[in-house]
Amino acid sequence: MTRHFLVAAILGTAACSGTRGAGPPPPPPLPSPTAPSADLITIYDAVRVPGLEDRRFNHATYWRAVTPYLGGSVTTVTEGTSAEGRELRHLSFGSGETTVLLWSQMHGNESTASMALADIIRFFHDRPDHPLARRIARGATIHMIPMLNPDGAERFRRRNAQGIDVNRDARRLQTPEGKFLKAVRDALEPEFGFNLHDQSAAVRVGRSDRIVAIALLAPAYNEARDVDAKRRRAMQVASVLVEAMDPLVGGHIAKYDDTFTPRAFGDLMAAWGSSTILIESGGWHDDSQKQHLRKTNFVGILSALDAIATGRYADYDPAVYDNLEFNGRSVPDLLVAGGTLAVPGAPTLAADILIRYDRPLLREGGRIVDIGDLGEAQAQDTLRVDGLYIIPLPEALDEDGGLNTGVPAMFVAAEDSLGRRVRFRFERGPPQREN
Ligand SMILES: [Zn+2]
């Protein structure tokens, strides 16, 4: 990834100015302080909240983990209730002029940023004298609503208990969760908003093979996708995020689709006047519980809050964000290549098989999404089965005994077409090798 970091830009400008008039040229202006992400990475382990190592936590588990860090510099402002009566909490930190509102897990199965907000709350609570915490508290008032959709979190699903996607309820406000967020927004009229989500771990950066760890968006506030002063500020904060997250996920940051969605909270928050930033946590290698992306959110969000509280974001070039490649294609999880398909009662044929997991990070719930000559197909993993027969198990066959796409990935790869001498077994999870 090309980096266009600010310090180089400022030094470059300084080198070609200040030569007119008599006397020695003025000293170049000091570069603005670099993002403190190195320091945040160093202290992270000491402020990480224990008890959230499994990302499928529910409301009770989450607040049991976070409650020890409430009080002191972190105050509870208002409380609401979800459709099923779970508590929605609005917390705040700092007393500076610029108002910032962050909300997470509006989609119940998107918990990465809730974990990061827990760590940020602990950082504010345990380290109020840390220079970064002091700068934030002096320049900004930070409002947080972690886990906006606890009923969805209880089931680890996207929608709330009413079956509504809260992020499509910004106009009608039929969900208690959407109403709560809107009421907090209306009371605060925040200058900045952070809309915190997770996206599929299968998405790649642009046309590359690189997995998207983080996708960012400064959402459009109208159909024309104009860039006014407020959207430009959001883009500058997104550039801060790119710089701060780069040491952890460099080259794996993409830009989210910026089509205006007039029912979505992110877009309407922008239309209602907040400079809004969407952060989507995607996937990372060997990180099924998204703990690396949790840390990346912690470092990125605190760096962005610091830049907002100090005004330092205004020095950033929006192009750092704007030049990111978009989210690209979604790559299936597993390609089983080079085998001979042997459906009982049918002629054998050369066929590759492509599999997508319903729960990709856990590699569970495999389904067949394509069958045939898939020589150019890309997948996260490829298993060569040259010389082996692919024999579907009964669970994978339709009523007529045939194989089709969409069926559970249940089959064996064996040395003969009758399924003797099985080498690999697929039961909706990753291939199991047999002896
Ligand atoms: Zn979402």
C-alpha cells in the first residue's frame, strides 16, 4: 500500500518555502506529532479487559467484564432498554468542547468494536493521567453506546428481537434500540460520530488477494455523494485511522462502498450534521476470535479521538483515506481441486468443488457453492485431491440423488470410486485427513 503520511508532506512543503527576503530562512515548521499508535500498542496488554476472549459474548457477560471499569472518570449518562428489556448504556468520558458519539454492535453478531470499547473504557478508567487520556478529556467529550443491540447479541445474529435490522431503522425509528440512539444523538448533536461494525472475513482489498482487515467509510450525506466541510473532516479522521492502524494491518485497509443509503444510521447521522466515520472489522489470519482486530480498533479509535480532541486531524490529507482501494470481491473459503466426482449411480467426471462456510472464522457450516472446472477460482484455502474420487454423502444429495450447489459440504475424497480408502472427510468443516 502506498502511504502518504503527513509528516513527509509537511517537511516537503517546508523545503520549498521561506527563501524570499534577506537573512537566513526561517526554520521549517515543526511537524505535527505523529500518531501515538506505537505507545498504544505497547500499553494495550495492560488495559485489555479480561473475559471477552470469545467474541460470541452476550449482554450479561459483556457488562460483567466492563462494570469494574465504570465510575471514576467514566460516567453513566442515560440508560434505555432493548425490545426484550436489556439495559442500553450510554457512557461518557472527558469534558472538552468537541462532542463525539461512538456506538457499537448495532448488528448483534458484530462484536469486535464492543470489545475495543471495553478496552478503551478501561484505559480511560485506569489511566486518566496518561497524556493521551488527558488530551482527549480536555479537548473532547466522548460518548459511547457499546452493544446497541443486546437482543441480537444474545442470539449472535444481525437483527434485533423484533427481526428488524436496526441500521435500516434510522428513518422510521420502530426499534427501541434505534430510538435510543436517535434520542442520544438529538440530545448531543455530536460533531463526530463513529459507527462501528464487522464485515465478512472473505472480502479482499480491491482486485488483490489481500484479506480486508478494516474497511473505512466517511459516508455520503446525499445521493450526489458531495464532499462538504463536515464530510471532509470525517475523511481526515479516516486518514488518521489509516495511519494509526497501519502498523497492525498495513496493506489490509479498504474503503467501504459509499452509496448513500437513506435508511441507514451512518448515512443519516452524516445528513443530520455529524462528521461520521464507519469502521468495519473484517478478517485477519488465524484470528477467529478477532482479538487482533480488537486491538487494531483500540489503537485506531483512541488515535482518532486524540486527533479530534487536539484538532490535529485538520492537518491530515483526506486523500490518504480517499485513495484506499474499495472492498473487492468476496472469496470463498475452500477450493477442493483436481478430483473426480463420483455421485453414486452416475458417470464419473472431473470436477473441482468450491465451499463457503456459514461461519467462516470458525470454519463451520460448509456449503458447496460451485462444482465443475474451477481452475481459475480463488479461495482462502486450496486442497489438491488429484487422483482421488469425490463421493458425496447422502446428506449432500437432492431427492433425485444428484448433487447441486447450496447443499451441505458433506463428502469424502477416496482412492476408489466406491469410497474405499478414504483420504479426506468433509463434514461441513475443514477437511479431516484419514489414515
Ligand atoms: Zn453491521
